Amino acid sequence: MLSALVFPGCGHAFLKRYAMAFLLASISLVSLYVTLMAATELAQGIVDQIQSGAIPLDIAEITAAVSRADNADPGRPAALASYLIVICWIVGIVDSYRIGQRQEKI
């Protein structure tokens, strides 16, 4: 449950599988950093356009600008990093469950 609810790698750390815990946590942290930096850049670009007058201060226009910028390139590093976080989370949950079941049988 730790891998599912807290952060990828927490379940492995609890099960004393420190190498896998470090790997999942570090991949997830780097991916999270890339995703947050991309979101910050996108937000700053929208703010700059609003301040310059290119985008009016209207929620519909701002939402449209965010959607256009967000859907511009699905192969961008932030999208790939988001997928990587989800993959790490799923691997962490499944592998922690598998290890826990194996340890419970012993």
C-alpha cells in the first residue's frame, strides 16, 4: 500500500529492497522534476502573453491558450516524464505486492 498511496519505491523500502526502492524513487523524482519544470515554463509563457496583451485577461482565452500549448507536442519530455511516473508507480505497486506475497509464504 505504501507504493500505491505514498510514492513509488516506498513499498520496496519497507520490504528492505533498497536498490529497487532507490531506482523507482529516483526515476520518479527526476520525472516529476521534468514535469513540474515544463508546467512552470508553460505557466510563465502564458503569464508573459497576458502581460504583453497577446492574450486577453479572460478565463476562456487563457484556458484555450493552455490547451493549445499543452497539446502542441505529445512527444515532448514532460509528456514522456508523466508516462514514466505512471509506469514507475504501476511497477512499484505490482512488484511490492509480489514480493510481499512471497515473503508472507515463507
